[in-house]
Amino acid sequence: MFNPKSTYTNKIVRLLNNLFRVLCVLSVFIVFSFTFAAQIDTVEIKSKAMWKSSEAVIVLPEKYLSGSGNFSVLYLLHGWSGCYRDWSRHTDLGILADKYEIIIVCPDGGYAGWYIDSPLVEDSQYETYISDEVVAFVDEHYRTIAEKDGRVICGLSMGGHGAISMLARHPDIYCAAGSMSGIMELTSSSKKYGLTELLGDYRTNRDRWKKNSCINLASRLAEKNKGIIIDCGVDDFLVKGNRKMHKKLLKLKIDHDYYERPGKHGWNNWTNALECHILFFSKFLKHE
């Protein structure tokens, strides 16, 4: 027999169950939002070396905002044809900043700046800009651990080359560096990606090219006790160069972590690798 009261009751029960599910989802979202409350800023950093200003993304962990201590800094570099916004567009840096209680700085290295000081292009002095001017700006405006044991540098592709080479050139500024799919040898590419403009024609400037290749700077890292992590996809077109760098470091008896993972030269690999690099850096960074 049809029972209208029973049908009405069933509808109410279903409605309450659905409402309960919605409230559960909302509660999880609210807790998640308040748990990861890092602040992401975009700042302009002037460069005396290049006579111009460039922007940078700076991520402050929630603990920085609610406390008074000093924090270590990760300088995170983009690749060729990229910009300072690349990393923040492809992954949630706030979650990582909160989880590891670290400031993350994403500076601009130019479309094809290669993180070197060009002897030919006056407004392309990105080694000096990053390691001197950006570091000085961040230490002046934020509560950082303003010493080498409070700084690490990491990057992808062109930025991987920049990170390892700047660790070698500036061991007094950084305690560790990481490369993801990095170009280890500038002379290894048939496509010069703007390097001819920065360093001159390779045929007449080979020494200049070699001196700026991080594989030739590796010997500077001997007996420095620096943290070095290198990884590359097994199907990445740069994997041979990374293997060569790995063998060079082994020959020089320089401690380092080296990984190959499935994948090509792309963001899926780099965003997956980033947390592994930060976890590796935590063994070297000073905390207050």
C-alpha cells in the first residue's frame, strides 16, 4: 500500500544525507585552506649590473607570517624561454613552502640569459644579478638566514645549468644546488639557444664557451662538501650530458645524488622532482 508519509520521510533522509556530504567536503576545504596559508608576492628587483629591473615571485611560508624567526631560502630558476612566473604557474609552491618551512624565490633569468655574465651583452649579467643582487635584496627585505648554510639554488634545463654553475662559482653564497634536466655542457647542443649572442661564435670563442659550462666548473666543487642533486628523464634529449656530468663528479670524488626517472623534457617530470630536491636540501640547510 502506498504510504505518503513514508515517501516524504525517505526524501527528507536523502536530503539530510546529501547536506551532510556537502558539509563534510566544505569542512575539509576550509581546514585545507587554513592549513596551507603561504603568501605569494611579486616584487621588482633593480639591477645595477644590468641597468634594469626584473620581477620575481617570493613565497613566504605561513610560519614566517605568524612567527618571528629567520628562514632558509630556495632560489628556484626557470628554463630557456621562460620567466619568473613559470614555477608558480605549474605547481603550488605555497604548499611546499609551508611543508618545509622555507622561503622560495623565483627570479627572472631572462628569455635566454643562461645565468651567466655575458662579455658581449651589457644587460645580460644574470650570474651577478642572481647571486649578488637578488640574494642581497631578499636578505635585506625578509627574515632570512643570511649565510651560505641558509641558501640553496635549484633549476630546470637552462636553470639546472645555472644552479650547478653558480654553486661552483659562489660556494660562499650557497650550500647546495640541484639540476633537473639541466644542460651540463654548453657546447653539446647544435641549437645554440641564444648563446652565440652572449658568448660569441663557438668556432672562434671555444675557451669562453668551455669556461662557462658547468661540466668544466665541476672541479671547483672538489672538497667543498656541498650538496649536489642531479636528475633527468631517461627519454630526455639531455640525458647523455647528465650521465657525463655524473661520471665527471664520480671521477673527481665529489659526493652527489644522481637520479634518472621515466619521462622526457617536460613539466610533469620537473614538478614531481621539485619536492625530492627540497627534501634533499633539508639535510644541508640551517634552521632557526
